Amino acid sequence: MSTVIKVENLGKQYNLGQVGTGTIANDVNRWWHKVRGKEDPYLKIGSVNDRTQKSSVNDVVWAIKDINFEVKQGEVLGIIGKNGAGKSTLLKILSRVTGPTVGDIKVRGRIAALLEVGTGFHPELTGRENIYLNGAILGMTKAEIKSKFDEIVAFSGVERYIDTPVKRYSSGMYVRLAFAVAAHLEPEILIVDEVLAVGDAEFQKKCLGKMKDVSGQGRTVLFVSHNMAAVETLCTKTISMKHGSIIEEGNTTKVISNYLQAESSNNRLISYKNVGEAEGNEHIKIMYAAIENGSSNSATEIIDVTSPVNFRLKIINQTNEDKISVGYDLKTIKGDTVFGSGGKFICKKNNLTELLCHIPPNFLNDNVYQINVYFHTDSMIGLYTNAEFLTFEIRDIKRETGYLGKINGLIRPQLNWEITN
């Protein structure tokens, strides 16, 4: 397969501090106030004019630096990393929204990019007009766009509003139409940022299916997402970024696993002696929370699949209601929900209440898991929520060198089999 994108020593630098006011007259006025020790007349709301601190106007930051990679025709490249890793900056440079400070990019083919809600649409134009506008920008003729028009509208599901100015669309409608346009107007390279998260689950599934179809037709897709399951399903290879640099590139499953392991802390226990320091808010205080190995007192980080798992909570109810709904979702580190559990419990105000939930042995599969805990009362929904509250790992320690090890599925229940003949 031929190379359609080649990036060499790419970097993007931004200046920190105040770059300019927009006019020479205002810049001079700012300087004149500064030399007289006066307040900056162009400070924005929330800015602080602290003259005791050394100026940082000349400070710079590299949003991305020393980026090198190639993408072949028909590949689906996933790009993952925490917020601020440089993913969106990289896509903006590839899409020619902004230019690089250093480095070279070689691209073969037309690029259609969906970077953020509203990208490429004129708000005063209707959905119909924006479809033709985007097609023209991609270099397509009116006849080519017309041949795809009905398919675009049907995929987007906004047929009723196609002749309405897009400024009146909801964010979900905007994204539906924008993705439909980008994917159906046959660009050689399709770039999609996390913007798909705005759509509902059904539409996200349609988008993933369409991107698979696009790559199957020999076109190239670059996909940025925090949804690791979607990246693993769709992408043929993946790049992991951190602090503006590529830290790993290669097999998608391996890159995702290494990224998640590096970003997660195996924190199975939190404990506080003082209420003021405890986890929570003015309604609920969590004095103790732990994932305990039910068959061992060992403090080892990894729990064997044959061991029962206990989720133990010690909380103080600070509401005016005695009945508290306590629950949690158990999620894999990739974000898949394995199950949820909870109930209503009598928790006397300002008293310590201890709760225990048992997860049976031979139930959870080899994986890293996170607890998302939540509380509410009958009159107060969303009393307190904490995602990624505790993290722990389950592994088939005793059999990992044998024929079982990790088996398919999110769970591995022991089910009864029998011979009936």
C-alpha cells in the first residue's frame, strides 16, 4: 500500500502571555500604561495584573514536538492520549486549519475533517446549502454532490430540517449532518476528532460502521477518541501521545493496554481519620473504601479470579434523610460497564455506616477494573458521584500458564454442564 500521509519532525509552538491587542494604537497605549505603573487597560475579565511577578510574555510552549509517523492507504489510525496531549493540535495541522512551526507534512489526496461542532459549516446557510458548499470546497462538481445528496440526508436523519439554517440546529443535529457530509463526499482521507461523542449511541454506532466502510474502500481514516473500545474495534494501528510527543505506535490492542496501564493507578484502598479530610461533599463523607481480597489478607495488588472480591464502604450521612441509596458501576479500564449494583440503606445522620458488597469468585475475567460509586436520597438526585473511585486488577494467576488464562467476555461465570444422553 502506498503512503498517503508522512509526517517528519513536526512541531507546533505557542506563545504564552499577551501577544498583542490587535491594533498598533492599543499596543502603544498598553506600553504607555505599563511604563507609568498603571493597570493594563486591556486586561480581560479574570486576568490579574500582578506587577510583582516577572513577565512571562516571551514564554513559549510546544503543543506538539518531534512528531514522526506514516499512514498507508486504507489504514485506520487511532490517536489516543489524555486531554492536552496534543491530539487535536496534530489533527488541525494535518487538516491545514493551522500551520506547523517546524517540520514537514506530505499528504496525497483530499482531506475531509470533522474536528469540532460547526467545523466547515456556515451558520446562516441551510443544511442543503452547506452540503453543496462543503462539496465544492473538496473540489467536487455540482453533479457529483447531487448524486450523493439523498444518501447524506438519509444518513444524517435531519431531512425535515435540511432547508433550515444550521445555526438553528442542536449540537447533535450539527454533528449528524457534518459527519454525513464528511464521510459521503468521498475524500481520500477522513479525519474525525472526539466530536462524535456529541451524538447519541445509535448514531455513534452508525458512524463507526461508516468509517469501517470508508477504510474498506481503500480510503484512510484518522480517528481521535477517548472511547478505547471504539478505537480498538475500528483502528488498524494506534498512536499514543503524551505531553505533545508520541510515546508509542503500533498494534492497537497493545498500545491501548499500555496507555491504560500507565494512566491508571492501582488504588484499591482509601482511608481517612478525620471527617474534614474525607472523600465526598457536604452531604456524604466516605471515611473508608476498599476492594478486598476475600480469600487472603495479602496486600498484593492483583486478585486471583478464584478469590471472592469484597467492596467495603464506611460512610457518614450528613443529609437530613436517614435512607440513602448507595450504588456503583463496575467498569473495565476501557470504559465497558460490566454490571451495576446498589440498594437503599438506613444510614443514621452523622453516624458511621459500614456497607459491604460481595462479588463471587470465578465471576470476573482477567482485566483491570474501576469502581464508579454514587449516592442519592429520595429527594436529592445526584447527591455525590465519583468516577474511577477505586482501581484493581483480576488475573487468572493459577492458570495463566495453562490452557485457560483469560477467556472471552467481560465475565467468566462457572456454569453447570451435564451429559444428558
